[in-house]
Amino acid sequence: MIIVAKKVSQVAAHTSIAFGLMYAITGSIAFGGLAAILEPVINVLLLPLHERLWHKLRASAFAVNARYAALAGEKLSQTLMHAAVAFAMLYWATGSLAVGGLAAVLEPILNVIALPYHDRLWDRLQLRAGASTSMAAA
């Protein structure tokens, strides 16, 4: 159950970042809501395809250094994918290359800063829940 709650919380955090960024840039609740809905959905739809491709590339790497290089490439590619989606969303909504470019830079940075804290909080909650469950079973 905690895994489902964590995933729902991750989606809420991501949509909050998308909404907040779009609202801060445009001052429009409508554009903020649009970004909060569409940007995460597009990323969620693209991410499995992205992961499958990189899984195949990592699987074909035999040397340890090649696997590390593939993992680094995957993370860089994932960041670029997020930036491209953020750019496309804001450019589509506003028609401004500058606004799209600002979003392409800020959205991944905000996610990279915020989501690790989010994940650490949930890791602690999972550890506490696991400790309580094992104490109750004993």
C-alpha cells in the first residue's frame, strides 16, 4: 500500500512543480493547470519507451565501464527528454521561444532538486512502516 501512496505522491509533486512553474512564468491559472495535466502525462507516456531503449543498450554493454557510461547516458537523455517536453508545452501554450526555453531549463532543475528529497522522505516512511510491521509480528 505504501508503494501506491509513494507513486501518487510522486505524481502530485511532479504536477505541482509543473503547475507552479507555468503559473510563475505566465501568471495564468489556466496555463498552470494545462501544464500540470499534460506535461507529466506526456513524460509518463514517453518514459517506458525511453527506459526500454536504454535497457537494451545497457544489456549489450559487457564491460563495467560501458555499463556505467550507458547509465550516465540514460540519465542525461532522460533529463533532455524532460526539458524537451517542458519546452514544447510552454512554447505551444504561449508561442514564445524564450518562455519555452526558460521552462526547458527550470523544470528539470526543479525536479532534480525536489524529487530526491521527496524520495528520501518516502524511504524513511517505508523503513518506519517496515519496522512497525516486524514489531507487530514479533
